[in-house]
Amino acid sequence: MRAYVFITTQGDARPIVEKIRAIKGVKEADAIWGPIDIIALVEADDAKALIDLVPVKIRKIPGVNSTDTRIAL
């Protein structure tokens, strides 16, 4: 299962993107300009693993305000 995660942050996104890149299951993550601060490509074996990855690991990083996950078809 592959998904794109759009992440908004508080403050400088660059140190947060480094923490996101270190998470197992995150294939790519980049800080971007615009209303979204970071976009990440993640892969998980199933929906349960995806839930463990985004709400449990990514959203818990200090400075992450919100996430919006879009599952690829």
C-alpha cells in the first residue's frame, strides 16, 4: 500500500523533514513551498501498518501540525 502524506508544520520544516525521512516506511520526504510544508511518500503492507506509520509516528513528531493522507490506487 502506497500513500502520499501532506504535512503542515509549525516553524522551519527542514529539521522535521529529516526526522520523517528516518522513519521506516517513509520512502521519500521533501520540504516544499506553499500551504503544505512537507510531502512524503510512504509504503506499508496494509491499512493497519499505514495507521501505525502516519498517526502514530509522523503526527507525534514535535512541530507537525496536521497530516492529510492520500492512498495511491
